[in-house]
Amino acid sequence: MTVVQEYIDQNIEKFQEQLFEFLRIPSISTSNEHKSDVLKAASFLQQELDNIGMDLVQLYETEGQPIVYAEKCPHDDRPTVLIYGHYDVQPPDPVDLWLTPPFEPSIKNNRVYARGASDDKGQSFTHIKSVESYLKTGTELPVNVKFLLEGEEEIGSPNLIPFITEHKDMLECDMVLISDTAMFGENQPSITYGLRGLTYMEVEVKGPNRDLHSGVYGGTVENPANALAGIISKLLDEDGVIQIPGFYEDVIPLSEADREAYSQLPFQEEAYIQELDIKKVYGEKGYSTLERASARPSLDVNGLWSGYQGEGAKTVLPAKAGAKISMRLVPDQDPKKIAELFRKYIESITPETVSVQVTEHHGGHPVVVDLDFYGLQAAAEAFKKIYQKEVLFSREGGSIPIVADFKKVLGVNSILMGFGLAKDSLHSPNESFSLQDFHRGIKTSAEFVRILPDYN
């Protein structure tokens, strides 16, 4: 065992306590009420990076939340790794479904429960502790390392792309390292080499100029909630096929090799059903559950609102109804094109008895990384060394829009070295992260840094 790995083992309890301090900060970027908390999380990271001995640690202001940058680049002839992560988190709602307070870390079964535990504070923090393990032991950092940590990922990173474009020279690197994905299974390391893209929309249907008494006006005035339900019912057919004209026009079909690779992954559908407590799976006809989840497009209603939501009954015909709808995209779909196709289709199927407003929120392009990329090969070997198990390569259904932007602006591939699990409950109540994988994640990151020059 190297002195770096020994340092990690000897200091893991301290690392955990530092992570818990980080998790206590309610850095919710979707809420203006928590703007000071988001800044507090950024300041926490700035201090951490300064304490471990990084050079040029700086907090950059943006029109939104700040970006934390740091670098340690001692070599002219070795790879430069840009480590990206985000310190903002999703709202904890519905809070009443949490078994423990969302911003007071709680440990159960060697897992820490808190909002942001896995997405993305716990995972991104592994790399800070990994680099610390080199710098604090006096061990030469084998590669050049840069950190780019943002506070707006959960709202679509509106200020990150302009920042990357403006600071392109400062961010020059050979690859981007990201830990914001899940492993294929418990104790089964995997590397995500593909991500779906995203188009996120909002639909608001308007009827009368005020809420009406449903007894007096029911049956004479179109109910916006009823109209919205009808609109939503026309987005998918009974086979799970999205009905928006032109939606599949640019989709690259799965090859036989792709489908064979999916069939070899160790996936147990019955266990999947039981873990989710559902009766059966659902999705586009003709595709397996894994293919539907990561290699085919999807459309989902993420939220609905209208009318009376309080306790008991109120006979109201609401004046408005709304829905938030996301579409996950695959190569070569373009999020802007899909947004426009969605808008036109919604407008075409809205009854004349109501009006509709369609708003585009944010989106991102899908991405697939070449499996022959040397950074991926080094990451796989690092996983194998620490987890003592062969690594699987898989696509993931989620979206990290910045991955495609790193490729477009900086011209580099991203390595998705995730340490999370599907059961971490990202974006849901009782989010958690395995402390064992927090420990192994730090060690894997350190091993990756050690062996990367050998693969260049």
C-alpha cells in the first residue's frame, strides 16, 4: 500500500466529518431564499481547496451563483485533468417523507442520509480528498489537476458555459473527470460512457379570468385542468411511443452490437420491480428495460398543478392548470429542435376553448464517449485495483448537459467515474450515499491520478 492510500485510510473519519459539515449547508440553487447558503457552500469549498495546498484558488462571481476554481499544475509533459462537480442541491421537498432532517447528516447501515449526499457533494468531495492525500503526504502529484465546481447544475448551469468560453485558456486540459453518476450495482464498479440529453418544458393552460364555482359554471366553461389532462394524454400512445411529429427523426437506431452489449449486463428485472415496489415495468414497445432507461428517448410529466390543493373539498373550476414536462434525448437529437417540435405539437392539440403558453426552461445534448479513450482505460484499471472487480461500461439515462459542452468548447472527453448507486434516491426524500463507496471513491480517484501518465 502506498503512502497516499495509507493516508486515506488513516484520515477517513476526518474526511467524513468534513463531508457532513458540507452536507449541513442547504445550498438549494432553485430558491432565492437560499442564495446565501449557496454562497456559503462555495466558500466552504474555496477554503477546503486552499487548505489542502492547491494553487490559484479563486471564487469567480457570475450573474448567478459563484464558480470555484483551483489548480495544481507542476508538470509540462503530463496530462492535465479538469475535475468538475457541483455544490448546489435539489430542494428536499416533500420534507415530510424524510425519515431524518435533510440537512442534518444521519448514518444508518454505513450510509449517510442527507440532501446532496450523493448528488453531488459526496461524490465530488472524493476528488478533493484524493488530491489532498498527495499534497499532505509530500507525494508528487502525478498529473496536473484543475477543479471547476459550480453552484447552478440543478437549474441547468446557465452561467457555466459563458464562463468556460471566457476562460477557455485557463481551463485547458486533456480530459474532464466527473463523479455524478451511479455504478451499475452494489460492489460492481462501472463507467458511464453515454448520457441522454434533456429538453425541459412547462405548459400552462388558461381558461376563465378567475376561479369559478363548479356548480354554477361546470358544463358551460372548459376546465383548464381537464383540458391539460387531455393534452398530456396525447403525448404518448399505449406502446410508450412519443407522438410529437418529427420527434424520432434524428435518433440513431441501436445497432445489433449495442443491443448485444446491453444483453450482457447483469440486470435482474424482477429485483428491479421489487425494489421499486411496482407491479410491472413500462416503456417503449420492442426494447428492454435497460435500453429504454438509457439508450432510447423518453417523455415524463415532472409536476402538475391546478385548482384546490388543501384539506377537504372545495368545488372550484380552476382558471389555470400547469405541467412541467421533461424529455430525455439520445444521439443525434437536438434539445432546441425538440423544444420547438414540442411547442408546435402542444399548440396544435390544445382545444380552442382555452389558451396555452409553452415555456422552454433548459436542456442539454446527449453524449457518447469512445471506449478506446486512454482516460477511460486508466479509470477502469483504477476501479479494478480498488474494488477488485472487472469494470462494466454502460450508458445512463440521466443528463449532465455540461459533458457535451466540455466537448464542444474545450474539445475534450469526459470520464464519468461515478461512485453512487441507483438506491441513493437522487432528487427524492432520504437521499443517501454509501460511506464505504465514499472511502473507496477517494482511493479510486487517487489510483487514477497515479496511473494515468502510464496510459498517455
